[in-house]
Amino acid sequence: MSHPTAKRFALRTIPALLAVLMALPGTLRAAVTEQEAARLATELTPVGAERAGNAAGTIPAWTGGISRPPADYRPGRWHPDPFAADELQLTIDAGNAEQYVEHLTDGQRALLRAFRETWRMNVYPSHRSAAFPDWVDEATRKNATRAQLVTRGKGGVTGARIGSPFPIPANGLEAIWNHNLRWRGVRVRRATGFAAVTRRGNYRLVLQLRDLAFPYGARDQSVFQDRYPNVMLAIKSKTVSPALLAGEGTLVIEPIDQTDDPRKVWLYAPDLRRVVRSPGFAYDFPGGNSDNLRTVDDIFLFNGPPDRFDWKLLGKREVYVPYNAYRLHGDDASVDEILGPKHIDPALARYELHRVWVVEATLKPDAEHIYSKRVFYLDEDSWRAIVSESYDAEGNLWRVAEAHTVNHYEVPVLLGTLSTFHDLQAQRYLAVGLDNGRLPPRFEDDIHPREFSPNALLYYIR
């Protein structure tokens, strides 16, 4: 039996010791309480957005998004625009942008100034169309009280499954992990086109076929998760055009915590006729097929370990963001019609007023990156980074990216259909996701690790 004095000493010192341990590098931040998480069933949605609309009535209340296809949808075909009948509310250009400054980001204002004669933002009624399956919403609610932030090394998350880990975020690092681990389906096969447009409007379309697996997002424990519990996503791709690049292939395995398990990348070059490892494919390494207009960690507007930056949650704003971009998504518009010499055709882009989380990332003093600061605007209804701004070493705004999104309502899931990356210094832009004229993305639920191995890449290419 222990001594009473020892008991009193333990009762006094254990709480203090736990507080010290929680402050040490590499320890975990506790999840929110059950009482706090209960808000996800009252004033907040299951992913942490505000259920209510805004005071002005320009952002509607959340009613669950589009959780089933409209009557005219045909499986395997492109998605009919559920908002095709909406009337244009207003057009923002360089001449009137200052009237709407409270709803524009610095990057959007810079684009309006840079292309004052040609670029405009057509604003339509807002629709909170983002939706997830019920089991994803339930998993996200459970994450709120279980997920913890790992701060050692390159950082990561533990205790979370399927959806965003921190629906009630306490800081910027939790918010960006919500973006990284947002639910994107379990497996998606799709075509992706890349076009690095020159100042004169010339471009070469690079078309890839991609097979993306998200074992973290699987509803049931899969063989993939059992064997590789730290894998966030796996991507294998092959280039089908132009002929000069056809036959190239890539395999990427992206872990959640990369401290002891770094990203693994393999490349297949037709000239070598073999698969080779590609170390260093991370952070500010130039992204593939980008003509040096985006970095590897610009993919999805942000991806990979966040350890080179200090992250700050600046709160929420109401911003005009690209949303419900069905005109860019289908096969009604061709690639030539979409791509202009300085930017995409503004008549095909749709902007809506939505609430976004604003997250600022500042380069750590001892870290290296071509960006000194980055600002991300995360859609409150999906946690998808929907606009980003990147600054050079001198603190000048350098690059502005936007993700034009649609709800694949047959799943349902909100994904980007076309992303644009504007380099203000090079006066060029990159368009990614040009799948027009191809088949729409195909969603599946079955994945196995053997399908995402170097040998599987060889089979995929051939």
C-alpha cells in the first residue's frame, strides 16, 4: 500500500508533469472535448462549417449539399449543371474591384490589375453544394475527439480516419491538415491535361491518365491500410500525349507522417525501359509538366509535409471563390475555348460568395523554400484549398492559384476540375485538370497495395 504523502505528491505533480510533456517538441495536442464536438450536430456542420447563412443573406444556410444526382444525370457521362439557370449577379473587373475589396483576396485583386483589359470575375448566386457520404461525416465527427497533432520531425496526425481530422481547428497547422486529409473518395481514375501557356497564348497539351488511391479514406479497414497504415494517397500515372512524351510513367506514395517514412517516387522513362527512384521530389522542387510554374507542394494548391513553415490561422472571411464550375468541367467547352493567352476564358468561370478559413504560412528562419510566405483560403464546407497566394524571398506577391471545383454528386464529393497557377513575374499561367473531351472521373471502392508498386507501374504503362 502506498504512503499517503506519496499519494499527495503524485496528485500535485502529475498534472504539472503532463502539462510539461504536452509542451515538449513532438508531443501531441489533445483533441477537443465531447462537449465541444457536440457543436458539430447543432450550430456547425459535421465538417465544422457554420450551418447558418450570413447576416446579409448572400450565403445560404447549409442544408446538406447535393447528396444525390439530378434526374438528368446518366452514370458514366458528364455532370449536368444543376445551376445552369442561375442569372449573373455582378461582374467584377479592374474598374470596380475596389467596391468589392472586402470579398476579394490580394491575389485576385492582383490578377484583375494585371489583366485589366481582359480578366473579370462573374459572380453568381451562392450554393453550398459540397457534400460527403453520411459515413464520412460520421467519421469526421469522431475525429474531433480522437485526432491529435504530431509535431515532431516533419509532423503528422494520429487518431484520425477517413475525413478531415480537426473539424474544430485550434490553429493553422490543424487547418492545413484538414485540407491534406480531406475526403476525396477511395479510388479515382481520371484523365488530367496540363497546359503551360506562353505569353503569346501558345501551349502544348500534355495528357495523362491517372489512378489515384486514398487508403486513408476507405470506409472499412483495407489490406492497403493493414500493410501501410501511414499512407495518405498513392498515384500512378502515364502520359498518353504528345507523342514525344507518350509512355512516361510516375508512381507516388504519399505518407501522412514523413518524418521516418518519406515520400517515395518512381519514374518510368521509355528510353531507359525501366523504373527508377526519384529522390527529392518534394517541397519546392518544380512540379512535373509545369514548365517551372508551380512547385511539387503546389499540387492540390498544397500537399506534403508542412514542417518548413510556421502556420497561423487568421480566421474566416467571406470571399468570392471559384465554385460549381460545371461549365469548365464538361465536354461542352473544348480546351482551345477554355485557354486564352493570359488566362482562361472568364465567361466559363463561375464565382460565388463563400466563407473560407484563411491560413498564413511563413517560412521558418532556418528552412529553405522559394516562397517566403503563403496564404491559403480553405472552403469551410469541404476543407479544400480553393485559392492560394505565394510570395517571393523579397516579400512580393509572386503566384496566385485557384481551384475551380464541382460536386461529383453521384458519390458525393467535392473535387477540383481545373486549377490555374498564375505567375505574375513570368506573366504566364499553368492550367491543370483539362479533361474536356475525355470520359469523366470514375470512382471505385477497392484498392490493393500491389496495384501501386513499381511493378504495377510497369504493367500500367504497357
